[in-house]
Amino acid sequence: MPTVLSGRALAVTATATALLATALGAHTATAETAATAATTDKVLVIGIDGTVLDRVKAANAPNLQGLMAQGLTAKSTLYANPMAATSSGPGWSTIATGVWPDKHGVKDNTFTGKNYTAYPDFLTRIENAKPSLNTYAAADWEPITSTDAGGPIFSAKVDKRLSLKGDRDGYGTEDPKIAAAASAELQGQNPDAAFVYFGQVDGAGHSYGAASQQYLDAIGRVDVMVGQLLTAVQNRPTYAQENWKILVTTDHGHTDAGGHGGSTIQERGTFVIAKGAGIPAGSVRGDVKLVDVAATVMAQVGVDAGSAIDGIALNAPDDNDPFDTLRPNLQARVDETGIPAGVKGFTHTPPAGWSIDNSKMGTGGVTEWAGWAFATDEFWSQSQRDQWRELNVRSRDVFAVADSDEWDDKSHTGSYDSTLITPKWAVTGGTTKNLTFQTHYHHEAGQTAQVLVSYNGGAPTVVKSYTADAVAKAESLTLQVPAGATDVQVRFRYAGTNNWYWTVDNVKLG
């Protein structure tokens, strides 16, 4: 609360005012000098292969848990086949390039189809944009930093790369060597952007399962090495004049019994932990994705990735997606039996200003999907696996979904026909507007998906019909506003019966 001064407090003498001004001036000058000195922005990304966030929370891991307490924790989910397997090749490629597998081309650990030329890693992008900056990468999984087995993910343009051959036995004999070398580099040299990888947690997952004590022990051992890296950064002679951002992430999850590559939520589980200026302590977000690591790294060192990548920097302004405001209102399952009972992930109540027209909807069916709903990926994708729901990677946090396939799994009368309606947005007649949104549409004969617009409350007209799959797509539609129009309203109408589905997110009129 701001301090309110009384009349007496304001009645200071001219001498006192002059002294106060002098003191404030000196303080301001000191603050400006300090701000000027602390202008070197640096970033460290720590990659821990095959790590489950809930097991990090359960392990003896004070350094990782400390970063969570001091900064951001963001859990997210991956794709699955046919976009890519939940394996290290696609996972680390996604983290490094800042784009999803449908762009970087890596679908499994063979690296067949890789497209790093068009979508290079974030250290290479930094070198291309600002070659004076120093970049560093160290890993004991060869494809990350060497040409073995389909790599390198981080290219030869990186100033310094260390590549060791990890044993993957669950004990990570190469990890301490990586930690020692990277710590020496971080403390004694001058990297501006660095990536350091540890592999033994994944090894423990394969050998013993994510539910095992051995897996927890591996997290604990890596946590000690994370502490080494953090100490090395803090012991830099110039640390007081530097602004460091620290990120920790993983490429995929693990099942309790051990293993990954498939479509279970355990295998698809990932996270980003981040600490640094502008990141509130103890914060938790549901809108962060793996592709945001690369965007955040580049933003930290002043490299503008623009539209070249799918990621969004953690410090970027909030896009105020109204669907995300619904997260506190999400409910647990009603009819869906495959979704864990503790997962709160759907609602039929739209955000303020939006509405849903179910006047043509049949009655009955699965409650969760009776007309347009708002859901999270963790909830919706578990309703039925391996039907491409996992490919909805460009939606974030809460999105709108119309799913006639799942609705049909319970007896009903009539067919699925529901329309999602935006607020009325002000426009100027004779101008052009750009309607953008993220969409994931799976097509089948017998269903329809249409985008309609109406001006000044007139009859809606179709501006887009989907007649083929539009998988995880960023959509952009140009609207020609007719003369005399003062407002526009957009409708998303989906109809079908036991067909597929349509998702929409982050709808904007620009």
C-alpha cells in the first residue's frame, strides 16, 4: 500500500528538502551506476534426460527443488507418434531448435529426416546472429554434440563442444566428468550461452523404472552436479555484474516400470524449471512448452528469433488468452473412465463474452464432450490414446475442443452439432482484419467444421471450411470488413456423429 503523507509531514523546511534531494540524487546515481554495470546477460540450460517432475519433488534434490522455490515450475506434455516418438532424439531436437518435430524432422533416435539446416539449435542461431558471443555445449549422449548416431543436434558452429560416450547403466560414470568440465568452463571462462546434459536418470529409468529408489538416487546424484554448476556460476569473478538465467528441462518422461517412446501421459511428461530476473519465486505455469526453452535462451542474450521458431520466451508479455482464465474452474471426469480421477481438466462454461450454441446438439452422450468444451491436454488426450489427440502441440494450457468421437461413446439421441461464438469485436468498415488461432483438426467424411463471421449482427457467412486434416496448425484468415460495419463476431461450428474432433485456441483479431 502506498504511504500517504499528512500535511505536517509535507511541511518540511527548505534545508531539509535540499538535503533530501542531494541524498536522493546520490542514491539515484549509485543505482544507475550499478544498473549500468550489470548489463551482461547470460544463460545456462541444464538438460536431465528422462526425468519425471514428480520424482524430482520426491527425491533428495535440494538444488533442483531450490530452483523451483526461487523461480518457475512448468509441467507440460509432449507429442506422440505419428508426429514423433517420446524418445531422446525428437525431445532434445525440440528443446534445441525451438520447433516441434513436424518442422525439425526428427521422429526417433535414427534422426532420419532431420532438418537442422532450416531449424538450427539455439546456440547456432546465437552464433549466426551475434558471433561475438561465446557458446558452449557439453553432453555424454553423442548425438547432442557429436556426429555419431545421427547428430549433432548442436552444430559445429558452437564455439566449444564437449562430447563423451555415456554408459547408460543407471550410474552415469560420464556425468561427473561432464559436471567437472562444465563447471570449470562456467567459472573460469566466459560463456554467454551454455547447454549441459546429464544422462544417468534416464539410465536408471530404463534399468529400474521411474517408481524405483534407484531412480530417486540417480536424481539425487545429478542434483549434486547441478549444484556444482550453480556454484561455478556464482563463483565467477564477474558474477555481480552479470544477469544469469538458469533453465532445467528434460526430453521425455518414463513409466513407473521403466521405458518411454509411447503415448502414455507418463512418457509424454516434461517440464521446465527456470530462475532469473522477471521470473516470480515459487511460480507455477500451465502454458509453457519445451519449445520455449530455445526462445528464452535467445531472448536472454538479445537474439530475436521472431516467427522462425514455435517457442515463446518465458518473459514475453502474456497474450491474455481468455481460455486460460478458465483453469481455476476446471472439473474432474464425469463419464470418462480412462482419465485419472484426480485430474481436473474440463468445463463447459465459456470465458466472459464468449458463448456456446447447443440448440442443434443431440441429447445424452459423454458429459465431458456434450458440445464445445474447454480442456487441457493432460485431460483431453487421456480420453483415448493414439488417435492423434497427442499431436495438438500448438495449443497451450486451456483450449476449446469439440469431440464427436468421444461424445458418441455413451448412448444419445440426435447428432453432434455445436457452435462456439466469440464476443463482438469492434471493427472499421472498409478495412482488413486478420483472424488468427491455433487449431488441430482430424477429418473424416460425414463431419463438418466451419469458421463463420457476421457483421453488425447479420447472417453468419462461411470464411473457412475444413475438408482435410489440419494437424497442429497456426491458422490465419484475412477478413475483408464491409463498408459500414462496426463489429464482427466469429463462430466455430462443428457437426458430426462418431467422427473425429476439432480444437481451437488463442483466437485473436489483429
